[in-house]
Amino acid sequence: MSYQDLLETISPDKPIFDIKYGILSAPVRHCFMVGTIWKLKQRRPAPAALSILEIGSWLGASALSFAQGLAEHNGARGTITCVDAWTAFFDEEKNSDAVHKNMQAMLSSDIAYDIFLHNINTIPKTITCQHLKGQSGALLPMLRAGQFDVIFIDADHTYAPVKRDILNAIPLLKDGGIICGDDLNLQLSECDRGLAKKSGDKDFIKDPRTGRKFHPGVTLAVDEVFGKVAAFGGFWAVQKAGKAWKIPSYKGMPVIYPRHLPQSALEDARNHLKDIVIK
Ligand SMILES: C[S@@+](CC[C@H](N)C(=O)[O-])C[C@H]1O[C@@H](n2cnc3c(N)ncnc32)[C@H](O)[C@@H]1O
């Protein structure tokens, strides 16, 4: 029996996400992935068939959240293109904790990729979900310019890769489209700027100014390209307006909790949402 068949046997037609390795980021951010589709549908005229590019898919949690956004707000129509290398990428000397080690092991074998395939297979068939397996730095420049309504960036979180993913993503976005991403725990104006500037090659560190942990690479790269962005619990977004970027407002966004989040992640999202002002 193949690993794919085994996953289908133990979880027929249902995605597999455990809270520790399935939903890597703060669960509340998934409400804003769903909400990003709602936000785009507020435009007049509203775009019809929406096209989403995701850079960094892991086991497919964010892809399923965007799929739920399409199901809720766009009649389950649209395309999701997932780009991921599904190969080990952490610097093991700098990331030696159990979570990084286990992710690295899942990426070194085909386990992460096979669970991703199983999970995206549960997306409604009216939505086209395709994936490109390879390095984002090589794949993105091969994609047609101006074709995506949403580009979600969530691959390597150190400075140089995030900046490269952002710069490669920009030409691919339609006017009025949204570039968004995960793990902007602090914007540059909120953290110790000096520490952030010299720590771009680190994945996750503690900011002495706020006492909070953050990804300095994401903070720096987002600030350098866009300046201040919309940020909700670590989910960030900017909207293309001609040659400029504007901070999109998510005010009025209906809060929809993605169905594929495990129960504990749903509770986490509900609690976290109480502290977030949606503006
Ligand atoms: C934080 S995880 C993505 C989580 C996913 N968006 C979710 O919400 O579940 C990062 C992913 O980026 C991928 N990745 C890291 N560097 C990459 C690169 N240079 N090119 C393509 N994929 C990469 C890893 O294989 C990993 O699956």
C-alpha cells in the first residue's frame, strides 16, 4: 500500500492536521486568509475567477483556508497554485529545537509532501489546486506576469529569502491584488530596530523592547519593500494600487473559522481574535 493510500484509509476525504505540525502559525491568521478573498470581492467591479499563489505550503493548511475563502465568497470558483520545495531548508545549527528538527525530518523524507497531497485532495473539485515542487527563487520568475489576485508568502522566514520572494512576487500580481504573508509578529516600528537589522539571518528571536518573539527577516524585508502594512495577529497584507501600495482595510470582514482547523486551534483562534482590532 502506498503512503498516499494509507493516508486515505486512515482519514478518508478528511484532511490531516495536528495542532503542533499541521497548523504552524497562529490559528487566527487563517480567518484573515479567508477574509482576504472577501476583501477582494468588495471591489467594484468584483473580480470573477480569482487566482491565488501561495509560496510555502507545508501540509496545506493555508491552501485549505484560501480554498474555504473561495468557497464562502466566490462560489467555490478559482485557482490556487502552491509553490514549495518540500525539502529540508532550516539551518540546523541555528534551529536545533524539537519542532524544527521534526519538520526537517518530515521534509527530508516525503512525509510532508504526501500529507500535503492528501490534504489538498479534500478541496472542492470546482476549485483548481495545482502545485509546483521546487525552489521559489527558481520557479517564481518563470510564472506569467500580472496573473494573480492574491499572493501569500510563507516560505523561508530569514531576510534574504523573504525579500527575494516578495520582489519576485510583485510582478506576478494584478492591479488591485493583495500581497500578504504569515509571521509578521512585529513591524519594524514596533521592535528594537538595531537588533532586527543585525539578526535577519535568524528565524525567530526575542525582541527586548516588547518581550515578544518575532521573525526579524520577515519584519525587515516587509518594511524595506512596503513600509507599514496591514497586520492582524501576524498576518500581513498590502494592496496594489497602480504604482503604489496601500494598506487594505478589512473592516466589516465576516469572521469565518476554517473548518479544517483542529478543535484546539479553533479555540485558540477565537480567543486570539478578541485582542485584534479589525481596521
Ligand atoms: C512555514 S511553512 C509554510 C506553512 C503553510 N503556509 C501553512 O500555513 O501551513 C514553510 C514552507 O516553505 C517551504 N520553503 C522554504 N524555503 C523554500 C524555498 N526556497 N522554496 C520553496 N519552498 C520553500 C518549506 O518546505 C515549508 O513547507
